[in-house]
Amino acid sequence: MSTTLRIVEVLGAQLSLGGRCAGTADGPRAIRAAGLSKRLGAMRDLGDLVARDAARLPGRDPGAAVCTEVERFSLELRAAVEAILARGALPCILGGDHSLGAATQAAVGRVARRRGWAPPGLIWIDAHTDSNTMATTPSGNLHGMMLAAIHGLEVPPFRRVVEGGLRDPRRTVYVGARDIDEEERAIVENLGCRVITPEEIRQRGPLAVAEEALVLAGAADGRLSVSFDLDCLDPSIAPGVDCHVDGGLAWPETATMLTRIGQHAGVLAVEIVEVNPSMDREGRTARLAVEAAGLLCGCTACARLAPSI
Ligand SMILES: [Mn+2]
């Protein structure tokens, strides 16, 4: 893999339709206000894409209005991420609820396919595995389904976005997962994804876990993308998220993993998602989001060594 200097391009996604709380659409603003540009250096900030309002139905089906707008927004975001990749830059996508991951990860998969590469791997740092379908979801929230779609399962609002599946589940590694629904667990196991819990991270140490994640996700050609959901962290240190799940990661072990992953030359795209400033306390979660972005983008003076794409 040849290497070249690559600038970071930041794009916000003002999206909350896939989650539980409208405040998540304000995540990109909060992350910028917490010092993102200073942390990243001379990155290019492309501003935000904004989802339109849509009325969500209660229950396990969010309804046609939400599904239609999530599909429209996802196709717009997917095109924007592909344009960043086409410029040879590193996309750093700010959320926004995690349903935006369908677009980011589909963009990476489509670019890889066009260039004749294997589907890139995925390191998914999250309390959740986001692998329900409309048939299994207990909540009806699309942010818990987008990865099933990316791995090729049928989830109608993401059908056009993921084109039957654009990533290889055997190269997907979950880090920090601890809140997995029963039927969802069977889906993840059948797909062959690797799930690393906070307990395992504590037993083996964060560096060993990061190394394993990079080996699995980077299998074949070393190319991968990273999605960082702030709810991977313990709610005591990151209260500003949509879904609080106790027993989460501490910051020092997380920083060790993100530093190692951010040093990997094969990282093609980074997502920082689920920051909900309406639940935050004194901007703590937004500041951790900024630090996570800085570590994952591997930034020293705005550029990093990266594969030529
Ligand atoms: Mn999550």
C-alpha cells in the first residue's frame, strides 16, 4: 500500500430520526464548540447536512415519514462521503444518531468496490451491535438496525443505501458492546462478527484488543473504517448520549485503543456519533468526542500517513 499525506475533512450530520431524542441532531454543533478544529489542526470543515423533520410513529415501526427521510438523507450523506474519499481526504463524520452509519459505511464500501478492493473491515466501538432488523427490533429505532443492512440483511429504509450489503461481517469487530438484544445476538453470531465486551478489554488489556481488532478488520489488504459511538463509554463520564448503558469503558483504556487504531495507515473513514448535548453535563461528552476524533484521525498538524485512494 502506498502512502500519502491526507487531510481530514469534517462533515456534520444533523440527524436524530433514527434515535430516541431530538437533541442528538445538535451533536455536530456541540463537538465543534468543544474545540474540534483546534484539536484536528488545519482540517477542512464542510459544514452540516440537515435532516428534515418527520413524525415518528410510536412502537416497533417508525413509520413511512421517518423511513423516507432517513433514506433520502442517507443517500445525500453517502454521496458527500464518496466525494471526500474521491478527493483523497479522510472523512470525519460527526453525528447525529448512528443511523447515519449506513451512509458512511456504504460510501466506503462503494468506493472500494469501484476500485476493485475487497470490502474494507469495520471497527465498531459502541455499547450496541446495531444489528436488529424490522422483524427483531424491540424499539423500532433505525439507529439499532443499520449494521444489519450494511452486512446484507433486509432493512427496507436502508435498501437503496446499502445495495444488498457492502461490507464483510467477518471483518467487523465490535469493541465495548454490552447491550445486545436476544435475537440480535443470534444475528451477529450467524454473521460471524467478532464481539469484544468491556470485560474482555479489562482482562486482556486495551492494546491487545486494539491489535486484534486491526488484524481482523484489516484482513487481506489492511483497509478499514472506524465508527465511534460515545455510548461505548460509561455514562458516568459520557452522559451526553441518547442511550445510557452502565458498565461502559473508562477513558484511559479507550484512549489507548483509539491511539493505536488511529496510527493504522489503512483507516479510510471515521465516524463520531450519538453525542446528545441536551443530556450532557458541562460539555464533557462533547470534549471526549473531540479527543476521540483527534486520536482516530491520527492528527499531527492536520495530515496523516494513509493509503493512497
Ligand atoms: Mn450505541
